[in-house]
Amino acid sequence: MAILISIAIVGWAYRTAISDPIVRFATVEMLPAESSQKQLRILFLSDVHVAGPDMPPERLSQIVRQANAQRPDAVLIAGDFVSDKALATKRFSLENAIAPLGDLKSRFGTFAVLGNHDHWRSAAAAYSALRRAGINVLDNSAARAGPLVIGGLDDAFTHHDDLSATLRAMAALGGEPVLLSHSPDPFPRVPAEVKLMLAGHTHCGQIRLPLVGAISYMSEYGDKYACGVVIEHGKTLVVGAGLGTSLLPLRLGAVPDMWLIVVKRRSRSLMPRAEPPINAAFRVG
């Protein structure tokens, strides 16, 4: 009986891993009250992890169509485009893994940073493939997206991040700051004027066992910045569960997701609001 239950759980976890991503929603008021732009729609993706059996390029192409249906003004991707997990049935080149992302459509374009798996495979090849796909790669640098300035922090897990350089690049361009990072761990060091940070890497635990919880969040802060929306010192952090998998092609208690974040004009008079729960729809003031 125990063997049958184990097989059923593994089957369920694999089916969850290959399921269509849930679209989660957040609203952040951060545009100036006098801005001519009423709102912007940021689509946030992370941890694509292209590899067989769970995330071949064909599945990623389907997810891209789902992403385009959200009608984003900008798409931000928080790295880890490939997965070299030991149980992968097929590994793909960075070129083939990233190519489907070239079909993403938005008004201001697609912006990305690298993750630890991309550095472990080949950062140079990842940069090249992303640029050929028409994606703006940010490596401790910044770019404008309409009224927003997107700062791209290189991967902190492999110690390629330079927050000071990224902040300087953002300040030089001006605009309302949004910080994109593969890992959420730099969040405590981010200054208060950066109201929104987006990160992945944790997979929201990927495999969360009943009573035990996640095997690992791959964060030095444990579950503090593990998943969903965190509000701290006036800053908002959104951590996605990601699209693909690492180590095992399984997900349990942490479904694939993408985030649609509506950035709106600040109210002229904002009332304090309580911190929201993790993994729900949010309005953040």
C-alpha cells in the first residue's frame, strides 16, 4: 500500500509540474499621482528551466502564448533559463531553450537577468541567446520601460550581483524604479526608494511536504522571502514560484505561476494597510 501511495504522489507531483501556470495578480501604487500614465501591466516570469521531461521548448511556446494573452506593457524574467538536473531526460542548448521567449509581446519589451543555472552552464552563451531573441539583458545595469526604470541585478546566489552599480545605473536613467533579481536575498539591502522588487529562485519550495514543509527554499533567510508578496519598510517584494523545475521534475504544494503586476498612480492620500497574505490578489499602497 505504501508503494502505491508513493507512486500516486509522484504522479500527482509530475502532473502539477507540467500543468499550465496560474496567473497571480498584484497591484502596486507607485507611479506619481500626476503621471499621465494611469497604469502599467508588468508580466513577471521566473525559473523557466527548460529541460526534459517537464519543460521542453514546445511547452514553453505554449506558456508564451498564455503570457501574451495577459496584454503586458513589459515582461520581466528573473533568470534560470535552463535546468541541468541529473534526472533530465533531455538537455537543450541555451539557444533552443531561450528561442521561444523571442515571441513574447509587450509595448516596452522584455527584460531579463541571469540565474545561477545560466552562470553554471555559460553566462556568455545565455547573453548571446537572449539578445538574439530580442530580450534586453541587464547585468547590474538598467533600462527604461516607459515611465519605469528597470534595474537588473545579476545573480546573487553565484555572487555576480552588484547592487550599488545597479542602483547607480537606475538613478542615471531616472524613472520609477523596479528592481529585477533572480534571488530575493538582496531585498533587505534595497533602499526604500525602490518600491518594487521582483525575484524567483525559491520555486516557492517546489516540493512542500505535509507537516514538514519545503525541503529547501535555497535562501539564506529560509521562508521569510520564499513566496508571494512581502511588504517590508515600505518596499514590496514579489517572489514567483517559477515555471519549470530544478533537481526533480516534480512540484508538490507549489504550482507553476506567472505574475501580472498592475503598477498604478499613487493616491494623493494613502491610508496604511495591513500586510497581505502570501499568494493571493493584492492591492499595495
